[in-house]
Amino acid sequence: MQFSANVMLELQAVNPRLGTGDMFSPSLVDLRTVLRSGKLDQVDFCTTWRLTASKARLEGNLTALRLLLALLEKSAAFDTSSGQLIYHEYSGSLSLIDGLFDRARYHFERQLHLAQISARPQELALANLHLARIALYEFKLYEVEEALQEAGRWAGAVGDPELVVKVLNRQAELASYWHRTPQSLEKATKALELARRHALPLEEAFALNWLGINCIYEREWERAESYLSKATFLRQKHSDVLGRAETLAYLSKLYAKRSEFGLARGCMEGSLAIVQQLKDRPSMALVFTLMAKLLVDDGQPRQALAWARQSLELRLELGELHRLAEAFRGLGEVYAALQEQELALACHLRVLELYEPGSVTPLWIDLLVGTGDYLLDMRTGVLTQQWEEGLRSYRLALIIIEKNAELHYLAPTLGRMGHALQKLGGVQGLHEAVRCYRLQLRLLGDISSSTFSVSDAIEQRAQALMGLQICNSLLRRTA
């Protein structure tokens, strides 16, 4: 097997240390192994290539990975089924990092098609895992669920513990996106046990990461810190660069929740350094948004503005509607902190405009409820119009809540709707507000219910009772 002199020189010139410290450390020895693989047959070449490319992807040496793909294209193995499978798998991974979602989907679908033709269960499982990943980036959660079911079926047929754990971990991640915390914790715990039993440190770190994230949602700060710190250690030890960036971002979120802004800033800057070095556009946009929020929470909105704008610019390029709406909300929060109310209002109204009618993805709930809250708190401008838009936002959120049986959102959102209707006034509106408050009280039920903390339930009941009293008083006056 012959390689051009230019390709050999390019590969030998790859800098094995792209960053600082030991974040990026792929060895050139592995690349030279591939260069010498002209002595191997095509099967051995593909095996060696995949191991080397996997290490380069893990360690964030994307320059090496691009050159490896060029090397593969020039080899005789490129025209074999094995060569095509690995080419589309790793080309898809690079496209995903570049934020080219359509191109990534094309490569992963080609990988799946080739795996089906060659009847390779392991490749079928991998291809479905990759398709689940791209669908998750695009927030097509039902599609993610279907791909993971297929991946699980083929992983079970192969009996490969690593594939089984991968599927469990991705199911834990998906359940978290659906706001199904108990299910996410169950899947992640099972994945953690299997990963430790079969000595799979990267999958162990993935499971620890999602256990930590779920503990943040449950406000279990100490457990969250323990899980995320262990995940960071494992990901650093095994050179999982992008994984480490993700975990550092969530550690930052945890420390910000505890008002430990110095630690939060340090973690976020570490995450930012990695994603900027790799030019991972989706991750960069997310970290920019998180950095802006962190600075607003720390009382530094002027510093936050540049980050929020950069996030919005990237989201406009990437085009995913939910993430774009998140970026507008983030920019709106910065403008609100800067007392730029007209600009803040424009950003929040843009969130409503971006909502796709009929979408029932739970990730829209927080965006729509947050937009409604902002509009109901407005004290300048055409208030009635803004309150009506806030009410519309709550109604849209309620449709998604009911569709997904998100009970922990239902009672507080009904209370917010009651408040909006109460502010808008009118006999019909006040009667509807009364119905909202009564239904909220009925849903709250016993304040010892596990759906809410005792303090949350007491506060909601007090607000609902006060709303009822005000509405009934206003209705008596109009009678």
C-alpha cells in the first residue's frame, strides 16, 4: 500500500500537543504505526486505523483525525466495506464538531446503510448510537428514543458490555432531556455499575457526569460535586478532552448555584479553553451562553453582554431553533440586568416567535414559562399587550406540560396563568383566573406530596389563596 510523500510529511508534522498542560497528548507513535501499515492487509489496516482515529478523536487531536481521513481516502482499504464504515463514522464525528448537522446525519446514515448491507450487528449498534447523538443535537427526542432502542437491540445481540453500557448512558442522558429524573438516575446508576464491573473508565465517567447533573436538578449539591469531580478526574486521566469540557461546564453551574463564583468562573474558563481550542462550534455556543449567565448571576452584566452576543451569532449559524431561542433568552436576561428593557423585551418576544407550533419537547417548557414571567413583570410599555403575550406563553407551556405529564410544572404554571388573567381583568378573565387557582390548589393536594418540597407547596398555596381572594373581591364589585 503506497502513500504520497505529502501525506506522510503532513502526518509526521502533526503537533501532538495542541493545547497546554496534558489536555492534548496523542502520540505520533500511533500515527507512524498507521504509516507503516502498508505491510498490513486491508482488514488489519482498518483495525489499526480505527484504533488510532478513536484515540485522536478522544484526545481532541482533530488535525491528526483529518489527516488520517485523508490517508484512508488514499488507501486501497477505502473501497472496502470496512474502510467505508470507518470513513463515514469519523467524517460524521468531525461534521458534528463543526456544527454541520446535515452533513453529519448524511455520514451516519451512510454508516447505518453499509452496516445493514454487510449485516454487522456491532456496526449497526454504533451507527444507531451516532444517529441518536445527531438527533439529540437537533432536539428530535422521539427520534433519539427510536435510535437508542435499535442500538440496544443490536448491542444485546452482540453481547458487547461496552456497547450495552453506551446505550444505557445515552438513555440516561435522553431521560434527563425529557425531565424524567428518576429514570435518568436509574439508567446512569446501572451504567455505572456495569462500567466498573467491566473496567470501562470512559463510560464510567459518562455515567458519573449524568448522575451529577441530575443531582444538580434535585438540589443535592454535595452528591453532585462528588459525582462531577470523579467524572472530571477520570476524563482527564484518560484524555477525554470534550468530555472534560462538558463536566467542567456543569461543575461551574453547580458552583454558581452555591454562589461560589470564583470556582464557577475557573471551571467555566477551563471548559471554554478546550472548546475554543477544538473549534467545537455547538459546544462553544453552549459555553458562551453559560458564561453569560454566570456573569449576570455574579453581578457583571456588562462583561456578560459580549458572551451572550457571541452565543447568539453562533446559534444563528447553527440554526437549531430551541438552542437559538435559548440564546435569545440569555441575551434578554443580560439586557434586563443592564436595564435595557426595550432590547430585553425584543429578545423575549423572539423566543415566542421561534416556538414551533405543535412541538411537545419538554425543553421548551422553561423557555416559555420564563418568557411569560418576564412579560408579566413588565412595568413599562403597552402593558396589556405584553401581559396577553405572557398569557399566551403560559398556555403554550401548559400544552407541553400536559402532553408530557410534567406534574411538577403543572401547578405552578396554572398559578402563573391565574396571575396573568387576574392582571388582565374583565369578568370572563377573572372567572378563568379563579378556575386556575382552584385547580392549582387541588393539584397541590397534601403539602407532604413528593412532587414539591414542603416550603414550595406552602408558598404556592399561599399565592393561590391570595389570588382567589383578590379575584372574588373584584368579581363581587362588578356584580
